[in-house]
Amino acid sequence: MIAVLALIAGVALGIVFHPTVPPELAPYLPIAVVAALDAVFGGVRAKLDGIFDDKQFVVSFISNVLVAALIVYLGDQLGVGTQLSTGVVVVLGVRIFGNVAAIRRHLFRA
């Protein structure tokens, strides 16, 4: 529940304050958001399954964002940044949809 409230608060603060992202960090923002969403939906799924651990959630959240950003950075250094960005989004997207499907099954028994 805390993760959902933090997500809502973060979105609201972003809408109110209109933060700017430096151009050199712009390629990493979408990847960081997708990685963070993966951790949030994984945390919601774990909570519904009764196995949520706050320490594991924080480590998962931070490590997802850092590893995804590192992969994109390495891709940029190798000249294949867009391909690796696409790969990261696809992998994390599959995980997000898997977690959402599990949440849906748990909530609606369908």
C-alpha cells in the first residue's frame, strides 16, 4: 500500500512542480520509470500473495533502476543504446504484464 501511495504522490508532485531533466540524462528516464513500475507491481503482487518484505522491495526497486540504467549506459557507450533500451523495456514489460495478470487473478479470481 505504501508503494502505491508513494507512486501517486510522486506523480502528483511531478504534475505540480514540472521538473526538468538534463538532456544527457533524458535517455535514462523512461527506462528508470519502467524499472520502477516493475518493482512496484512486483511489490503489489507480493503483498497480495502474503510474501511482501519491505527490505526486499527497496532493494528490488533500487537495483532494477540501477541495472536498467547501467545497461542503457553501456549500450550508449557501444553505440547500440536504442537496441538495448528496447530490450530492457521488453523484458521489464513482460514482467510488468505478468505481475498485473497475477494481481488480476488474485483480485477477481479470473
